[in-house]
Amino acid sequence: MSDVRRARQRQWFDVAAFRQDVRAALVDATAALVITLAVFFWLYRRIESGSSMTLQVMPDLADAGRYWMYWMCQAFGWSGLLWAWMTVMLGLLRSSRRRDWLPVSVARIEKWHRTTSLTTVALMFGHAFWLFAEFVRGNEDRQGWAGRTWSAFVDTFVPGAYSSGTGKVAIFIGLLAFYLAIPLGLAFYARRSIGARVWRVLHASILAVYVLSVWHTLLYGTNVWFDGWFRTTVWLLQLPVAALLLIRLLAPASRPGRGRLDLLGRAIGRTCAAATIVVVLVVAASGRDGGRTPGVDGAGLNVTRTMIWIGFALFAAGVTAFVYRAQRLTSSRQARAEQEVETSPA
């Protein structure tokens, strides 16, 4: 083994692989930026023409030129959700058993999965940044740039700090998705240090980020609130995700564990995936998803920040338990291997 290879294995974070994927993601990110700008101009024109149903909720946004940063925030949010959908689809394809109908190799799918994941995180940051910029501009009651900037930073980037309307929950959910996406996504480049089993647990839990992102969009996406066809499209796009997740759980690429906890986890996962398919079909057919309805005043929030904190704590506890178990299994396997080496004849 060369010294270079040994040094790379000792390195906690694979910087070289990360840089390589960042360079590979430039083309992907450029395409995402082009689509983001296209969505921005589409939203901008809808406001200018008065055809946006968003104006029924927030008529003050009718001045498209003044609130252009808000619409840029919305555009990054929509392209971020699209890229999140693509990277989840690619990840589920990669982690399922090889299908003969796939036109590309598994290695190519994995590369696309990594690059789209990095682009998704960048789009999520862009979504938050432009909301922060709009808050800075809109905080006219604050004295001085320092006060306006600090208030905007707290409202945008501190979970649970925003305290107005639906944003009390929606922005909170979006921030949890953003802050979870960074460590869970970058864990790939530390898999040699943390171990393959631990990395698989962390990587599987990243599905929670996608669920939170969709929830954030359906709860706070102004276009989804009223545009029936758009809302239905967003829901129907979740069908292939749920279907691939079910396939992934029924036919994983790697040999699954046979312990009681593994069997329980797969049973819960399969049930949730199947239930998701049913729910999506019902919602798409009925058009009722809990979003706002034209001409009806918004009802109180059914979910509170306390509920979300409790849910997040349970999620973190569950992931921690699975990580601990994976680490114990890895340590046990290594100990057995070392014992076999010591007891083997010279």
C-alpha cells in the first residue's frame, strides 16, 4: 500500500473526493441556476399580471419590483425541491438491486446522486439567503443596518425564532431540513472514518430531510396553496419516490441484517411506504391536502413547534440508537477478525 493511500485512509474527511464531486457538480449547478432564474421570471410575471393566486393571501406583494428578492427566494425553493426529488430518486435507484431496464451503469447513477445532492444543499442555502435578504430590506422599523441584519438573521437561520403566521412552523421545518441535509449529506466523505455500517444508517435517515422539505413546501409554498394543478403535480411526484422506496425495502442492493431490530425497521419502512402511496393517490384525487382554500380564512395551525421539537428529539434518538448498534456490530466484527488472525497458525 502506497504512502498516499495510507494518508488518504487516515484522513477523517475525504477532501479530495469532495473537491472532485464539487467540480463535477458545476454543470449540474449551472442547470439548476438556469431553471431557478426561469422560475423567478415566471413568478415575477404572474405577480405583474395579477394572475398569481398568492395575491389572495398576501396582496401587499403585488409590487413585483419591490419584493423581487422574495420571489427569488421562492424560485430557489422550487428548484431546490426539484433537485431534492431527483437526488432522492437517484439514491433509491442506486441502493436497490440492479434492474436490467436501467439505461446507465450503477456507477453513473451514484455519481449523479452525489452531484445532485451537493446542488440541492446549495439551492437550499440560496432559498434561505434570499429570504434573509428580503427580511433585511423589510426590517425598516429596526434602527441601523446592524439591527436589521441581526433581526433578519435570527428570523431566517435560527430554528423556531420566526413568530408570525404559518412561518412559525413552516420556516422551522425548512430549517430543520437544511441543517440535517448538511451533515447527513457530507457523511459520505467521512465513511472511511465512521465506518460503512454507520454511514449507511446516517444516509438512510436523510429521507427525513426530503419529507421535511415537501412538508415545508406544501405548508408554505404560496403557489401550492391555491393552484390546483400545481398542487396535484407536486403530490403526484411523490408517487415514484414512495414506489422506489418500497422496492428498495423489498429488494435492497446489499444483504440486509436479520436481527429483530432490522426486521422491525424494514416492516415499519414498508408499511410507511405503502401508506404513502395510498395517501398520495387519495390526496391527488380529492385535491384536499390541508393547504389553504380560496375564499376561506386560514385555520389555526394543527402542528406546533413543541410537537416538532418532540418529533425531532425522537428522530435523533432513533438515529443515535441505530448508529450505536451499527458501531457495535462493526467493532464486534473487527474483534472477531483480529482474534482469527491471532489464533491462526503461523
